Amino acid sequence: MKNKLLGDYTSRSDCRFCGGTNLKKILDFGNVPLAGGFLKESNFAGEKFYPLDLNFCQDCFLVQVSNVVPAEVLFKDYFYFSSSIGTLVAHCAEFANETKERFLKDRKQPAIFEIGCNDGVLLKPFAAMGVRAVGVDPATNVVNSITSKDITVVNDFFSEKLALKIKEENGLFDAVLSSYSFAHIDDMVGVMKGVKHILKEDGVFIFEVYYLGTLIDEMQYDMIYHEHMSYYSLKTLMIFLKRFDMEIFDIKFTPGVRSGAVRFYAQHTGKRGEVKTGSLMEMIRYEQNKGFDRVDVFLDYAAKVNKTKEQLLNLLHQLKGAGKTIIGYGASGRGTTIMNYCGINGQILDYVVDDAPAKHGYFTPGTHVPIKPWDYTKESTFPEYALLFAWSFINEVKKRRADYLQQGGKFIVPLPQVTVVSN
């Protein structure tokens, strides 16, 4: 693609957390499309691209994307409905139940507030247990899908100003929660000021988010895109929360949900009397050993990422040279990152299959490979290889496509190491 049309964005020269300017570039993905920007052929000419750099703050150690695409562009047509994903519904029910039992059990008329509530998937189980559940989310189409009368949702971006309005209308909350939305917010200082306004003095602040350790350990560079602005370590969060007189007292790994995340539990410093747990101390030691506060660790990571790119392209070109048919499996944000970073287009992949009917007839962002249903593999030339963009679900895919493997089909797994899976 010759002339890429650049969209509007802001390039931050300071750290999102501490405001320092001691940033070091780790990875440069070049100008890429939005990860979820699947498009029709008629929209190719107007497709917009944005620079994507990953930076490391050498003062507070936050790993962050410094090219900020306006939130209105990222979230105005947000077609991620959490309630449609079975594992997430079950996960949120567990999250609500644990919070109620551990922190709200002895409270009269308990109330919780959720930042980034999507379609109410976490608010609903709280309401079902008699907890007053209020949330905020900017995606109008998603909020409009909520029919439950038991929950209250404000359709807006959470900020300090909005927090003051919410406090005026609803009072203070026993718990403030967030499930994955913290990766998506640029102004985290404003968010924390807002949390301080609406959380009771003895309240608890619980948030779960993608964990930096998983990103590094499992080579998950395909999780890096504009919508995911920050990648959190415990050390960075402890430094950040201290600025707002808050402290983390516990953590919990949630593997198997959204590719490995961590739930962090915090309190106003010294107000609840929660003691720092063994799990927290263990993670502090783990991060010290890993060196998540050292720039050389991340530069080494970048070198490994580049090596997997070379290995993947070498394999794909070798197979194409031998006349093999290759398709992509899973039209996702992760796939968009891999395809654009590695330059995998229609010269390598005949098409990409995806189970979501809403994507059929569309093309992949930036690389413009057609998206087809799985049944298309039976109508066209048998694809000898399928490049698995949904690689973190390899075991599920192997079960689901056992017939494909039995017929001699093979899956190319791009990460953490490039491997070929056959029957």
C-alpha cells in the first residue's frame, strides 16, 4: 500500500502516569490501522492509519502506547458486547460474588460503581444479589442494549468532573470496580481523582487488567494496539496509586480470561486495615527477578519479537514457494497486529476465516484479506495450512477443527514460538 492516509491522533511526549519525559521507545509498529477496523472494499481508499509506538517510562516503569487516537474514534462504534462471551459472563458472576462475600457482606444497603461497564455484564450479578449497582460507559450503542431496570448506567467517559456529579446524585460507594477498561483510558490521573471522590473512606477499589508479565512471558506482542494504551506491572501501579494516597493490598491471577490478567485490590492508605497478602509479596519478588523496572529487559523483549516475525515470514514464504495454500484463522485485533507488523497480506493468505457472521464479507484492516466463514474451506481449494491468529485458544481450536487436522490440514501457531501443529 503506497500512500497511507493518516488519521487524527495526539503524540504524547510525557508518561501517562507520572508526567515524566524520560521515555524510551521499545517497539515501533509503523503506521497501522485500528485493530478492529474491519472494512468493505468500498472503504479501502478512505482507510486511516495511525503510528503505533510502545514506550517505557524510565521514571515510573509504565509500558505504554504514546500515540493516542481520540476516544470518540476508538469507541463510537464499539462492537464488543461482553455478555455475548460465555466465559466472561461466568467470570463476572464470580467477580461479583467474591466482592460481595469478602467486602460487602456486613454492609447495610451496599452500593458499587463500575468504570467501563459495557453492557452491564458485571453490574447484573450484583443487582441480583441486592447490591445497588451503578456504572459508566462511553459506548452509546452498547449502553443502549441494556434492558435491565435493576442497574443504572451513565453514558459518558469517566472523569473527575463526572465523578463529582455521580457523587451528588448517588452518594458514596462501598466498592469501585473496573474490569479491563483501564487499558483503554488515556487520562488515568483524572480517573484516579474521580475514584477518590466517590469511594467511601473504608471502601475498596478493585480493578482487573491485562498484566505486563503475561505480555512479556508469553511474547504477546499481538495484544499491543491503540485501544490498549497501557500495560501494567504491580510495581508501576504501587507507585501510581501512592500519589493518590491509596495502596494495593492483594492481587489475584485470572488465567484463561482475556489471555491472562490480574485483579488488583486497593484501599485508601491505612483506612480499611487490610494487611498485604502473601500473593502480593510473591508478585513483588517475581517482578524484581524479572526486572520490569529495567529498560534492557524490554529492549531484549523487542529483539525476541522481531525474531519471531522473521521466523514466521521465513516459514510462510517457504510454504508459498512450495505452492502451498495458506489461510488465516480468526479475524481479531490480535490478527490485525500480526498481519500489519509482519506484512502478511493477500499474497500470502487466500482469505481469513472467522466464526462471527457479522465479519463475513468484510476485509482485514490494512492488509485487505477477505473474511469468510469456515464452510468456505469446503467450497474452495483445501487450505493445507491455517495461520492461527487465535493462537491462545489452540486447544479449543484443535478440538473444534479435528476433522481439518484429520484431513491433513496443519495449523501454524505464530506465538510464543513459531510452530506447526498437525494431527
